[in-house]
Amino acid sequence: MISLFNTLAQVPPQKPEGIAGLLARPEFMIVIMIVMFYFLLIRPQQRQRKEQAARIAALKNGDKVITTAGLHGLVHNVKEATVMIKVAEGTMLEFDKAAIATVTKKEAKEA
């Protein structure tokens, strides 16, 4: 009888309130994780993609480029979707613009 009375007399545990209660909710934690992924992974990757697209759009004759396959050369001719790259004396190769990995402007090379 005494154990039943003690069991009934116990106060139920209180749920944390305020910021501690908010942080204990799984829904809130999922939202925080999604926001963190956006700012740590997605946003920097989008910025890199935009910068690469701007570099490719600004290609000019004489710019030094490296393709995604690791081929180094100078831009000889820029077309709408492709780039003609001079890799050796008398050797020209045509690549899609998407195959250009890095661009070094000719002003930076001369300086």
C-alpha cells in the first residue's frame, strides 16, 4: 500500500521549457541540420559553379587553360560552344567549353 501511495504521489517529470525545450525537439534539430548543410555545402558549391561559368564566358584568345583531362594549352579560337586550344606548335585541339577546368588570363601570365 505504501509503495502504491508513493508511486501515485510522485510528480511527473517536467518537460524542459525555453531554449532547452526547443533544442530537445527532433523537428527543430532536422531544420537546423538542413540549414547547416545549405550554408556549408550547397551555397559554396553554387558560388564556385557561377565563378567557373563566368571564367569560361570571359575566355579570350591567348588565355592559358587547363582542361578537365589535365591538358595545358593556349586558347586559339573561341566559338559559341567550343574552344580551339593550341597545345603545341601546329597542334590545335577543339574542346567543349565545359571541359575547361582552370583559366589563367594572359595579363596575369605576362606580369
